[in-house]
Amino acid sequence: MKTPLILLLALTLIGFASPVAAQEKEQEIYTLNLGTVAPKNTPWGRQLASMKKRIEKDSNGRIKVRLFMGTAGGEVSIVRQTKRGELQAAGVSTGALASLVPEMNVFELPYLFKDGAEADKIIDNHLFDPVSSILDENGFKLYLFSENGFRNFATKGKCITDPKDLADLKMRAQESWVHEETYRALGGNPVRIAVPETLSAIQSNNVQGFDNTPLFAFAASWHQGIDHWTLSDHIYQPAVIVYSKEWFEKLPKDLQEILLADRKKETDMGRDLVRKLHPKLVQNLEASNIKVCSVTPAQRKAFADKTKSVHNLFKKRVGKKGANLLDIIEKNR
């Protein structure tokens, strides 16, 4: 009779303890530290501020969001900090995330999408789930895709309307082998430099140019070091917000749902903020005494033809899952 009695007592105690433990869990305060290189006064800054407000409100203060905008190091460092759990989330380019998840380099390939509408359709309808699965396997929980935009060439002394124009220039390259190989395929000389060191490298003439979006160039003041801007649109670069998977999975289920809520609304807002600002930024380049050049369809094709080798190299280097992502894009364009 003792064993059943002891068992009954134990079960009774567990029954009393469980609601208490659950209640304590519900009252626990969680801190979400999110790192990004984007400054506050940018569309990214506004989107992240909106996200912070929503999360803190919907969680009734159980999640406290701290935004580190331009103060958490370079993008690759932010990705690594998130992987290690030192940051709980990151708002970064796909190129930076590719430093730990090679398959993400698919988004860095040149001349992949013809315009933003095509990119939106393929990313939202065909790529979100397979990319989410790959990131999950690598310790990240994908929240959403946002946008950096189409990257352009920014240089000293001349515009870049022909691949030959890059031959004698050292160009700052993002910390991604795909960006480096793209420059090499075009005859350029890439120099890998992290975001915080780029402006000084341009001003000291260690490099004679870079590629990025007008938005980021102004946000980081990189435009101060160049005098020519080519609307090459050679790489469409999404951005992502990801959580540390280890941290995310330790949260109560209701808080997990809050962190993943309003994905479409947040995605649309991020893209709209960036795209609506673009024409004004091009005007600002001209107002800053920077010569703005366009490329013709024939010139664009010359660049695209030169960089096909980078697509082939990607398929060889990243394995089956990465190649599958590229296949999805090519089939749905």
C-alpha cells in the first residue's frame, strides 16, 4: 500500500507545482538584443523601431527589445554574435548571413533579378520556406525578408559603363566571396573591407570605389569619398531579420508567435520605405556634385555575360541545397 500512496502524493505535488512553474515562466522578462549596421535615421531604423514597439506591446512587456544600430560591429560580426547567442537577433544583408550559411550567397549573385517585383514574387512565393529550413539547420530562425535594394557602382574619376572601366580600380568588396568573384569576373580588383572601415579606406585612396545602394551610401556617409555613381543595378540584395534559434526555442510558445507575427505587413513596409526613397536619393547624389550615369540594356548585357561564370562557380561551391535555390529562381523568373 505504501508504493501507491507515495506515487499518489508525488503526482499531487507535481500537479500543484506545474501551474506555479508555468505562472513564473509567464512572468519572466526576456531581453531581445538586435544588432544591425543600419543607422537610426534610415528606413531600416524606422522598421526596426516599429518592430520593437509591436513586440513590446503585444508581449505586455515580457520581451524588452534593445536595438544596436551601427554599434554592434560589422555585419559578419553581428551574424556571428547572433549565432553564439550574444545577440538574440540580427538585421543584416543576405551576404553577411552567408558568412555562416553559404547557401545564402545565392542572393548575392549578379544579374539574378530584373527588378524588385520579380524579386518579391520569387522570394515570397518560392524561396521563403526552403531558405527558412536551411537557416534553421544552421542555428537561425528566419522572421522576414526586407530589402537593401539594387547595388550600384560608386567610384572616383569615372563611371562604370563597361567592364573594362573596372580594370585599374581597387574596389571595396563586401565580406562575401561572391562579391569578390563578381569583381574578378569583370576584371576588377576587389578588396574585402568591413562596413565600419570602408569610409576611411575610400578617403585614404586605399580603394577607389565600392558598390552599394544609394540609401546605404548616404546612411554610412560613403558618398563623401566618391564623385561618380553608376546606376548599374548589378546585384539585388535582400536583407533579413533572423533570431538566434537557441534563444528563440527557449521562449514560451505565445512569445514565439508574437516574434513571428505580422510578417507580411513588416516585409511590405520595409520594402516600401526603401523603394519610395530611392528617386530622392538619386537626386541627392546629383545635388552632392556626384555625376550619375545610367547603363543601356546592351551595356547591362555585357556585364551580365561576363558574370555568368560566378553563377556556375556558386553551384560548384555550395552543394545541392544552394544549387536548388538557384534552380528555383531560374525556373520562376
